[in-house]
Amino acid sequence: MADTVIQVLVSPFLGLLFDNLKSLIQKEFGLIWGVNEEMEKLSNTLSTIRDVLEDAEVKQIKDKSIQNWLRKLKEAAYDAEDLLDLFATPASTPESETVETQTFNNIQLGKAKNVSRSTRHLSLIFDAEQSSTILESLKGILVRQEGLLVSFPSLEELRFHRMPNLEKWRINSISSPSEEVQVLVFPCLRALTINGCPKLTTCPPFPSSLKYLWLCGCNEMILRSLKYLPPCLYSLRIEEFGELISFPEEGLMMLRNLTALQSLDIKYCLKLKTLPSELLENLTALTNLSIWRCGELISFPEEIQNLTSLKSFDIDRCDSLKTLPEMGISNTLKNLFIQHCGSLTSLSAGLRNLTTLKSLSIKECEELEFFPEDFEHLIALLRLRIGTLPKLASLPVGLQHVTTLEYLEVWDCSSFTTLPEWIRDFRSLHTLEILGCKNLKFLPEGLQQLTALRNLKIKECHPDLHRRCEKEKGDDWYKIAHIPNLMIQTERSGSGSSSS
């Protein structure tokens, strides 16, 4: 059944996606240079599909038919993305350039065919048998420009993927009887991915054009290459460094200069104990920060208060974290997500200065308790989601001061017994969802005064609550009869009353 549902929901979308791709290719076939806005949007859509599929796989779906269907869909998305790359690549280059081809030492290019001086996207994908133990140089196509040899002059994206035996990547000069010529490497490179290269320890200096860098599943020694990062870097992702305890000093020096960095992801670094102060010291342009699955991370440095441009902060599965870091008084944070932090006990300091926060999600923090002063400073909060907090008995007291709230969801809180009467002060609330709160037996009188409330969903709560909400005869029906969209659903039957 689940397999059928997923195919019904996703397959039409994928069909539409590839119809758009076909139309776009027909439209753009006559264009030789550049990529227009539609192609960029479609490419982003394909990347999003791929991310969702990979997330589905991480969640360990057990059904074999679903697993097989997800695998095929992901392969289709990759093929479509490759096709986009093909049509985004310029078909010709000026005839005045002189082209010299250099070979890759013990390297096969997988799907990459017809590599030329106009190549803009190149993926190097290997399995264990094909990997090179040492990649002496990656010069590829050389073009002589103003006395220099330029390697891949048009390349914008380069990916290394699944190269388990690759140990070194360095760029050498080219010697001739009369002179030694330096090679200018990837002068237009914007995105570099190094994924699944656990033995790789060195990289050449990154080009000044680099905007996006993703390092995943590599040796922690490669982080020393961060000293070569260009100041204009826009996005940095560091993932699956399972043995990383702290960042090497060599890499920290350049991190201080990343004043243009807007997105920083540190994920699946299971032994990382702390984030260095140098990492956050000067990131004044940073808007997105994600810290996932850093199980040994105990705290954040005080320098996090320097992130005055931060808009989104995501903390997930940091099991040793006990408190939320305090943000600076001039912060502009809009979205905060905290989940699966089993040792987290307090949010008081972290919520104190968040006067611009719009969306807050807290879930699966078993030890978390709220204090009266929590939430009272969130004067701009619009959306609140709270789930799987076993110590939560009612809404946090400080929340009564947040009169801007529009969306409220509480789910799987086993000790949740009461919705407070002061909920009547949520004059802007349009959606309320109470799910899986087994001990909630009745609703407050204050719900009658929520004239803006358009949607109410109650699912799998105490049987008494479901009986009290029965249409036109339940004891609490008069409290909710004015709400246009109701869904009251019991656990036993999977059905219930609804109206619209």
C-alpha cells in the first residue's frame, strides 16, 4: 500500500519534470553559450529531488519494493541532471585558443565523455578496483593564454566520488627543454565536491573563483587544506569525518577570513567535541548554520554571538549538548530547529535575545524542561512546533506573552495534560494541532475566543477528549463548533469526525 501511495504521489511529478526537461532542451537547442534562468531552476529542482531521496534512504525504509523504486527514481534524477549538464555546456570555443591534451595517470573518466576546453561540469566516479593510489596531477585540457597554460579553462563544477584509494591530489608544473611552465588550475571553478575519499590527505590551493565546497567522508588531514580557501567562498559543507575531534590549526587560520561565507554545514562528525572560536569569529555574512550528528559536541563558543546575519540555525542529534548557546543582542535569527538532543536540559539562555525569531521547532529532547522566563522574549514568533518532550505537562508559561503566534503544533508529549486558558490570547492563531498526547482529556474554554482559528486537528489523544469533541453532542463541542476545518481522529479506528 505504501509503495502504491508513494508512486501515485511522486510519479506524476517526475513525469512533469521530465516533460519540462524535454521542452527546455527543445527550446534551448539553438543556444550555444550560457545557461538561462529556467535551466538553473530545473537543475535546482533535480538536486532537491535527489536530496529527498537520499534522506528517505537514510531513514532505512524496510519495504524492498519501496527501496527498489527509490533507487530507480534517484538514478533517473541523476541521469536528468547529467542531461542538464550536457545542454548547459558550451558547444564551441574561440578558434584562437591553442589546445593541448594531457592524460590522467591511471584514471578513467566514467561517464565523462568528450571532455574539452569548454567542459563546465565534470564528475569523476570510481569503485575500489578503478581508484588510483596517487593522483599526480589533474591537468586535463590545457589552453595557452597570455603565456600561461590554463587547465580546464571553462570548468565550473568538479566532483570526486567514491575513490577509496586516492591519497594525493597535487598539480605539477610542466617542464620543457627551454622552460618550466606553471599551470593555472580551474580558473572558473565554482563548486568542488570531494566525497568518499578516506585516504586523501592533500589538495592543491583552491582557485579564487570557488564558491561552494563539500568535503564528505574524507581523511581529517584534508582539513588542513582549508588554509587555501578563498575569502569569497559562499558555502562550506564538512560531513562524515568520523574521527575528527577538533579542527587542525592549519585550517583555522583561513577560516577567520571567510567574511563572505553564507552557509556552513557540519554533519556526522561523531567525535567532534567543540567548534573552534576561530571558526565563528568573523563569519559576519553567515545566514545558515547546521550542526547535525555531532554526538560529542558539548557546547558552542561565545563567538557565536558574532553571527549577526544568521537567519537559520539547525541543531540535530547533538546528544552531549546540555544548553543552547546565547545569541548576541543584535542577532537577526528567523528560524531555529532543535531535535534529537537527548541531554539538552535548558533553552533559557538561547532564547533570551531572539526577538526576531519567526519559526521554532523543538522535538525529541527527553530531558528538556522549560522555565517561566522561556519564550517571553519571542515577540515576533509566528510558528511553534513541539514534539516528543516527555516532561512537558502544558504549554510553557512564558508563551502567553507571544500574541503573534499563528501556527501551533504539539505531538507525542506523554505528560501533556492541559491546554491553558490563556490560549485565548493567541488572537492570530489560525492552525492548532494536538497529536498523540495520550493524557489530554479536555479542551479549554478559551478556544471559543479564537476567532481567527481556521484549522483544528486532534489525533490519537485520550479517548475522553475524542468523546468530548463529538459533533453536536460532545461536552467540548461548543468550544470548537466555530472552527471551519476540524479533524478529530482516534487511534483505534483511524477515523473520526471532520467538517469543513
